[in-house]
Amino acid sequence: MKNIVILILLLSLFACDETDLYVESQNSKPSIAFVNGDQQSTTLTDSIKVSGLVGQFPLEFTLSLKDINENLEGVDLLNDSENRYLFIQYDSILVDLELVNIDPTTNTINMTALVFDEGTQNIKFIAYDKFNDTDTATLTLRGFENVKPVVRVDVGSDELSDFIRVIDLSSSYDQDSKYGGFIKSYHYLINGQSFVTTTDKLSYSFPERSTYGLSVFVTDNNNEVSQTRSFNVTIN
């Protein structure tokens, strides 16, 4: 009788193993991708300004997670860039390159990334299921402290006098304006005279008919200086 019970138990275990192997053989791996409108991609590359302690320059993005077999268990975050400091925020919970547990029924996740030093980081989001089947989406972030502003200049005449020219720098811009950057001051060197203003136009009356050399540049709110633009103005 004892031998029969043992045999039944062994057959039951064998049947369970066979069932598990069959289920695993029919399993489809999960999928993970970045969402951009109606498009999805397994890679996302962006530049992001280095944040301070308060994390004022976040990058927001959305991940799509799918598993037709509903075996999805979680997502691993791996940063393959050494000496890089990164935070990923998920559902208002701040995690530092740790395992993110997710609801298997969730199709998309809104996430936020912050970087705290310059350089390129490659962050891999690895979705895995209970059979250890995986899929990977890679986020490449280029952290920067500041980007130089760009100076643009136009010279116009003035109706009041043939000797007056309007030096217009209003088309100048700060390349990291979406992160709060702005042009703080406008610099003009005209006929040996230097002018610094907070306005983007300057009217100047030249003393006589001749050709004059001018140079202009702009400074942003991080005291970064643009390239200098030099040119000639002729008063006929």
C-alpha cells in the first residue's frame, strides 16, 4: 500500500513538471518600449540639464509594458555608465537604480528621470516574467551643466538720421531655454566704445560717413558667453 502511495505521488510530481514545462514552452516573452504619441521604440535618446538637490530639471517619459500571458513580474533598471548618479521616479516613489515592482495588468507607466552629473548614461529597463524571459528598452541621457547662448545680429537704418543704425540682437537665444536658461545681457563694441545692456536693441549715431567695425556677443544667466560676431557697417 505504501509503495502505491509513493508511486502516485511520483506520478503526480512528474505530471506537474510536464505541465510546467508545457506552459513555459508556450510562453511569449514580455515587451517593453518607450511611447511617443502613436509610436513605440525600444530606444530613447535625449539631453537633460544636470539637476541640483531639488531636482528641478526632470525628463518625463512613458513606458509601455505588455505580456499576453500575464506572467510579467517586474522591471530591472541597469545603468551601464560608471560613476553616474541617476534617479528614476515611478508612480511618485523615488528609487535609485533598484527593482521596480509593477502591476502585471498595467500597460503603461509614466516615469521621470533626473541626472546629477555631466556625461552620457545608458539606462536599461529590463522587463522580466516568471519564466525569466526578458525584453529591454534603453534610455540614453546626455547630462549637461549649461549650453552657450547664440548671438544673432541684424543692422537696420533709422528714419531720423542717415548716421543712425539700429543694432538688433533680438534673434539671439539661449540653447537651454527650455530648462530655464535666458539671455541676461547684450554686449556691443562700436567704434571703440563698449556698451552693455539688458535690452536686445541699441541705436547708435556714427560721427561721419565711413566704414566702422562692430562686435557683439550675449551672456546667459549662468554667465556663459556666446561666440563674438564681428562685422563692418558702412555709412554712405
